[in-house]
Amino acid sequence: MSKLWSEYAAIPLRVVLALIFVVHGARTLFGVFGGGGIVTTGQELAGYGLVPGELWAVASGLLGLLGGTALLLGMLTRWVAGALAIEMVVSLLFINLRAGFFAPSGGVEFPLILLAALLSLMLSGPQHWAIDEQLPDWTGVARSREHKAHA
């Protein structure tokens, strides 16, 4: 019984991470949900040493919006989780580390949680209810058939 349910463990990770990254991507790109949009975010990023700030804002916003959507769909999950994990490392090093540990002061606490969740998703893959199940792996075997063979 526990083996059966463990094969669905990545789904809550995918859904919650998708929500977080889509919302943050939309804040960055479109200024919705209380975000500043590209110009304001670009100025903030430039202030942290990420220059040109607007280019980094667009890249970060697109990665969040499109990457979050891909996680929700379970599409190229390991690759997208890896790209988002790299973004979290950059955020930790350039932005959050100087603010200390705790999240309310902008510290590393929340980005570390996101990084750990993304690394877990990289290791586990999307599991079920994912477009990746229908895509061939590196050997050309569709993942859904592979899961059935091991069940």
C-alpha cells in the first residue's frame, strides 16, 4: 500500500512549486499580485549586482511563469526543476544571503526550502499525472510503460 502511494509523492510538490513560481513570474513580468513589473524588478536586481537588471528580470520572470506551468503539467520536470534550482542558488547568493536566515527579513529560509523541494523533484521525477509519462526517456521507452513493467 505505501509503495503505491509513494509513487504519487511528487504531485503535491509539483502543484505547490508551480503555484509559487507562476505567481512570482507573473509579478515580475506583468506587475500583478502586488509585483513591480519588469522595470521595478530590474532596478532591484541591478541594486543587488545582477546587471543588466531588466534582462535578469525578464529571464527570471519567464523562467518562473513558464517553468511553473511546466511543473504543473509534469513536462520536462527534471530539467525545469534543475533550471529553477539554479535560479534559487543565484537568488540565495546574490539576494538572500546578505539578509540573514529568517524569511520575514528576506533571508535564506524560504529559498532554501524551495531549493530542497526542487532538488527532490529532480531526483524523483514527475511520477504520475504528468506529460513526461508519455514522453520517451533516453532509451526511447515511454515512461508509462516502464512504470507498469516495474509494478
